Amino acid sequence: PDMAPPPLVPVLNELHCAEGWAELATVDGRGGVLEGWWLSDRAVAPDRRVDLTGLALPAGGFVTVDVQATLPGWCDSGFVYLGDPAGVPRAEVDVRGLPAVGSWGRLPDRDGPWQATAPTPGAPNRPVQLGRPVLNEVDCQGRDWIELYNPTEAPVDLAGWAVTDDPARPERAYPLAGALAPGAFASVRQADGGEGFDFGIGCGGERVVLLDPQGAEADGVEVPALLDDTTWGRLPDGLGDWAVTAPTRGEPNVRHVDPTDAFFDPLVMHTLAIEVGAAGRTRLDADPRQYVGGLVTIDGGEPLPAGVRLKGRIGSFRPLDRKSGFKLNFDFGLNGGRFLGIEKLAVNNMVQDRSKTHEFAAYALFRAMGVASPRVSYARVTFNGEDFGLYLLLEIIDGPALDRWFPSTTHMYEGAYGQDLFAQHVPDLDKDQGDLDRGQLWRLVDLLDETPLDEAFEATLDLIHWPQVVNMMATELWIAHWDGYAPTRNNYYLHFDGDERLSLMPWGTDQTFVRNMTFYEGRGRLKDVCLADADCRALWDQALVEVAILVGALELEAQVGALGAWLRPHFEADPRREHSPEQMDSEVTRTQTFLRNRGASLQPLIDCVLAEDQDADDDGASCLVDCDDQDPSRFPGALDVCGDGVDQDCSGFADDHPDCPDCQPVLRGAHRYLVCPTPRTWEEAQARCLAENSQVLILDTDEEARWIHGEAQRRRGQPYWIGLTDGAVDGDFRWVDGTRPGLTRWLNGQPNGGADEACVVMSQGDAGAWQDRACDERRGTVCEDVCLGDPDPDGDGVTACAGDCAPEDPTAFPGAQELCGNAVDEDCDDEVDDGDRCPQCEIFETRGRAYRVCRSGRDWAQARAECQALGQDLVVLNNRQEHDDVLGIAFARANPVWIGLGDHAEEGHFVWLDGTDPVWAPWRPNEPNDFQTGEDCTQAYPNGWNDLWCDRPLAFVCETPCDPATDADGDGIMGCGADCDDGDPLVGAECPPAP
């Protein structure tokens, strides 16, 4: 007979205490209907049972029972029971301490062990997938709190997680609990007599850490100093960068709206009324750099107490009877006085920026490059009720402004002109923030002094925030900030954070976007350190490319044009303006042209940075530094093969290995000199000269110095070592033969002894003036034959070594009377027929106009006066054709020469004597550079122009002033620059290409 099937036996398969359901299946997978089985949270409590009679279990499947209505709080007892029809509990499930996330189920189904599972009512069980929380917002003001966020699509069980301010001290960890749904927030607060963490969170460098259940750091953030009523949060929540946020505990983060953002809007014209009274004005007249108490009213608001003083340096300072610049200190005489949180404000007169847009554009680029930089706006300013006109309002990076850029600040110093990270400058750097301890500075300077230049980058990685520093210096060079840190050691701040890491900040950018500067020039010590290292040089190149890209991305050219047009009527109405609206228009256009064209020479570099393969020839050198990325034999550091005319080591010159023959003989009379262009250290230079049976140059006379400088520069433009050193006794400079110099030709401010500068070069420019330099630098070398016995064959009392240019002619020697008309250089100054009584000016005509070239050495003012005495003036070269024609004739008679171009009125803005800008300006590399300040005049060489001190004696070129109504060739096109050749009726406004 057929046997009856065994009774149906159910099994608990999954529980969810929070949602109040249980899932059952049968032990053997058979389907059927239950009779008499029950669920309960008590082993013996008939009144607390869920009767399962009539519950149908599908074959091989699962069924869910809702128990919440019958057994509220059904897991609170700690156990769940499944009982049989006899009332006996057949299964007991421990539900104490269940995870806050998911369900509690068997894996595998029916007979597996109980564990945390993903809720799957009525379906097979699977493991729970838990998310991971992150820190999302921190409040370090008042009663501190920490917010967490779940950025994942899975729930988070916070059991085992903790927050702390010191992972090394387990007792400070505060344990978390509960569940965090996807996209949900949770927060914990500092204990205040109740539940919460015991540690405090200090604004300005305190670190908050999230620990996972294994005790490892899962997330962490350093909380910077913050403005009042702000927090430090992620934007967007969970995954974004940290930023200053408005307090939103338990809700999505929002960016803090800084009221100063609206104030520093360059397209809002503010009003600024400064009142110091008659007594205050008298005090400012007497001592303009000292603050006086006053009241400042901004945009018609309440008058604010403030300290007021004048500001500006050489070129920009103006007294109160002109367009003065001001500095306002809202904390003056008060404790915490502020305007919108601003402590100090610069009110710039913009007298050195005719465009009125340079500071806006420069600082916009610096900020876009991640460099801490001020914001700007504009204002109409009155002083004691008198209209002072249009000004630029400049944020001073100090106090609250520093907190926006840096997580912490220990010290900040302002660098004055010429100061840098050298030991002699450390005591004099002006401290703006921090205590009197200059240990951070000394440690960095000592390390730089002790480390070879090409190793200093690696050695200072922990002390210098190199990416930020490189970004600032490269941006300075890109915008031609000739008066900044990298080019000139001026207008900058040194900032140290809590980790003693140095950052740089720019200042004084009103004279930018003008000069024709290379992208790698300058005197800043950190610039030299960076460019001496291949990795840092690559960072520099990448920064240059990024600036070029940002100029386009920011649409800076269009912004400058729009800003200039918006400012123009305000400038036109300025009663104290120092130039015309038309000049402003011209400078705005010039700035736009600079922005448009500046990156053109960087295009190969841009192409390299954006290339997929930056080492096409597989020689190990990126195209950023490789001079030929298609030739694997050419790369920086390659051995330069002598005599093949190829630049293997990418130095810019062929055959320049120190062992290659490079010394070229030049004679002065019978005395031999050697110009050796290959860069060498001073020690290598000595060895090279000795190998040529010679010695490093000793200079006896100014005439000799000028002559050999010219000979050297004609072979390669660069500084050259001479045989002068104070290596034996610091400060006691002696020639290599042990004698002290009778002749000195030091450049202004030299020798300065910086960075163990024990050797001496004659400069590339400045008529070869001397500079002390570090002996391990690589420079060209000039040798000369040793003067053994130093005979004087012509008996004129001057030997060849002493400068006799004609040892066989007793009438020719330095200081002899120059005779006229015999084409002989009697006075050995490398010029013939240039005596005071000789006719110095030679008339010539070209292009239908009269010119003179005058060989007499005159300073620029004297040269102009002599031209004017002849009814002419210094030459104005209206286009390239005139430049090449006129100077081509002049250079056959004298070289170099003064021309009628200078930046006397406005530093960096070179104009002709008739007030016009040059149409074509062939400046030599790295020029104009206003080296050591005061180079306001222009000398022309065959290979380009150079700015120079106006008191230097030079030859000069005069021209008959142009009459705008003159049409000498009758072609209907007036001269004065419109007609390319007013002596040829077949040549008009279209100039033929220069040869």
C-alpha cells in the first residue's frame, strides 16, 4: 500500500526585526500547507504567538510572514522561536546585537549558519553589501560637531566605526552606532555634559579622522582657520573637494557666501570717502608712511574708524597735492575692527598702469593657478571732501584672507627689493605674521646654502611647497612681471604653514603685460634652484602651458577689453588723472595684444604637454626638455661630440662640451686674448686657460674692459668669468696673480657676497660691469696671455698688457691725444678720430630725409641736446624699414648708439620722443629689464635694443624732426612714418619686406 508522506516541517530562513517579518521554507523543499505551527518571541507564552496554520509553502520556495502587528517589538526579548503543533519550540534564533543594517538569515538557505544578509523576503538569501561612510562636514566653532555621509548605494552599519583627533591614542576614539542609508547624513557632537566625543577640534590645523572597524584610517581632513559662522565641508557632498561651507548639519552642504565676494567685483564702482581732518592731513604731509586716525565711508554706509596713510614706492608714490595712493587699516587703534571681515585695504592710484586693468588680469591668472592672490574692485575716492578720482581697491592677503588660502599660518614675511633666501637678508625681511622666531627661515636658508644648486630641489621637497612656488614664478614670467620675485627679487611674500612649508605670494603687478621677457629669466634664488633640476623644470614648463590655456579659458583678452571700456568714463572724469583717455585706450589694446600673442612662442611646448607620447625618440627625455624629440642621440645630459656642429646635450650650442676646443683668439695690438664661449665653472675656466698657456682675464684699464667685453659679446651673448676672486679671504678680491685690482667696475649693489659668491663675471649687458657669482655656476671665460716682463718696445710708457693697442707706435697708447682725419686710434679706445676737437657727426641722407651719426660719447640727455643744437633730435624709427636703413648706415660708423626711445614717464612703457609707441621693437633677449632699476633710455646694437642707464656715454643718431605736411617724393603720402620711403615715389605706405 502507498505510504503516507512525512509531515511537513518548516524552517526559519530569514528575519528582519526592524521591519517585522520572518521568512520560512521547508526543510526538504516540499510544498504544502502548515498545520498547528507557530512563531513567538517567548518559548512559553501562548498569548504571544503567531499561528501559522493554513500558511502555504511553495515547493522549493519561501514565504514571508508579517509578525509586527501581532508581536510588536518582537525581537526585544533577544530570541525568536518556531514551535510545532504540540506546542514545543523546535527552533530558537538569537537576535541579540544584530547589525543595524540588513536582515538576519541563513547562508546557504534552510540549513546554513545565521549571518547578516541583504533583505530578500520571499527570495533566496544573499550576503549584505555594506557601504562605507565618509567625513562630510566639520564645525570647529562653539560646540564642535562632525557630520558623516553615505555616498554609496548600499546602507552603512556604523557599528565598529569611530571618530578621533588622534589615531595613535585609542582612548580618544568616539564609537559610532546605527545605520546610514544611501545618501543619508549622521552627525555626532562634542560632549557638553551629555553624550558626545570628548576631544575638541581646533580651527587652523586640527585633524579629524574616521576609523573603520579594524581601526584603520578610512578618511581624514585637516580643518583650517575659518571665518565666523562657517564650517569645513565637501562640495558636493561625500565626494567633492573640501571648502568653506555654511553650517548645514544633517542636510546637504552649501557653499559659504562670503560678503567680500560681492565687494570685490571689478564691475561694481564703489564710493570711498576718506576723512582725516585738517590736522590729519598736516600729519600725512609731514610723515606720509605713518597712520593717522580717520573715518572711512564705503558706499554711503556708516563711517568706520580706520588708520589712513599714503602708499607707493619709486614711480608710484604721490603726495596729497597729486594723486596719492592710500592704505587703510580698520584695526587701527581698535581690537578687531573690520569691514566685511577685511582688516586692511590698499587704495591704489594706478599711475603706473595706463590700462587700469593689469592688476585685475594678473591676479585673476595667479588665483586660477592656485596661487594665493588678492581680489580687486574699483572706487571713486574723495579725501577730506575733495574728489581724487578713480582708484583700484586691492585686497591685502592678511588675517582672514590668509585663512581662505592656507589651512594654517605660522609666519609671513614681505620681501623688499633685492631680498631673497640668503643669510644676509634673513634678519631684514619684514615680518607681517607670526612671532619673532625666524627658525623656519634659517633652516631653509642653511639647507640651500649647504646643498649644490642641482640637488637643492630634491633636498627641499619637505620645506617648500614646490608646485605652488613654481606656479607663481612661471606665472610671473608669463605675464612679464619684471618687478616680481623670479625676475628681480621684489614684490613678493614668503608664507610658512604649520608644517614649515614655504609658499610664495605675488604683489605689485601694475606694470605687467608690457615687456618682452623670456619664460626662464630672472634672479630669484628659487627660480635658479628649480631650473637646475629636470623634474622641476618640467613642472615649470607645465605651469607655463597651463597659464596659456587659462588665458583662453578665462577669456582674459575679452575681459580686459570690457573692463577697460567700462572704466573709461570714470577715468575720463578723474580730475587727477596723469594721462589721457586715448592713452588708456592704447594701453588696453596693447594689453590685449600681449595676451593674444604671448603664448605663440609656447606652442611647441603646449603641443608637447598635450601629446600622448612625450618621448617620441625613446631617449628618456621628455619633449618638455628634449631639443629634438625625433633624434635619440640628442637630449639634456648627452655627451656633446666635438667638431660635428650638432648640439647633442641640448644646451643651445653645438660642440660645447668643456673638453671641446672653443677658445677663439683676439688681438689687441700684439697682446693675445682668448674668448671661450662654452660655459664652465670658474675652476674649469682656470684649467682651460692654463691649457692654452694663458690665464683668466686680468683687467687694467676701462678701455681694455670695454673692448674685450665687446669682443666677447660678439661671439656669444652671455656673462664671462674674469680672473677676480675673494676665495682666499671673504671680501678681499684679488686677481689670479695675487694683486688687488686698481680698476673696479662693479655693477650697482655689487659685490653682495650672496650664496658664497666668491667669483666674478663681467655682465652680458651694462658695458661688462662686474658681478660676484657662485663659482660653481657655468659661464663663458675670457683668458689672456701672461705678461712676462711686459716689454714696452715703442717706449711710450705703456705696455701691451697695460692696454697699449699699438706696441710698435709710440704715438698710440691710452690717454694719448686723438688726431683727426688719419683713421688711427691714438687713444686706444677702439674708436678712430674721436678726439674732442674732431668732427664727430657725419651727415647722411636716406629715405628722403637727413640724419647724423655722432661718434662722441655722450649721455642720453647730452646727446639729445647736441642733436637739438644742430636743429635735429634723437632719431625716431617709425617702422622696421626705417630702422634697418638708418641704423644700417649708422652702425658702419658707430656701435652701439642712443636712439630717441625711453620709459622716463612711466616705468616699462617705452615711447618715442614724439609720444608714440614703437610699431616694431627688436629688443635683445631678456630686454628691456630695467636691471638694478633706472635703465630708462635705449641703446641700439646691430642685434637689437637694450635699455640702459641714461648717464652712460654712447654715440648717437640724430634726425631732422618730421613735418607731418612733408611729402618730399610727391607721391601723395606724407612722411613721418606713413611713407616708408619719402625719397622714392614708387614706395608708399606698404613697406617692402626687410632683407
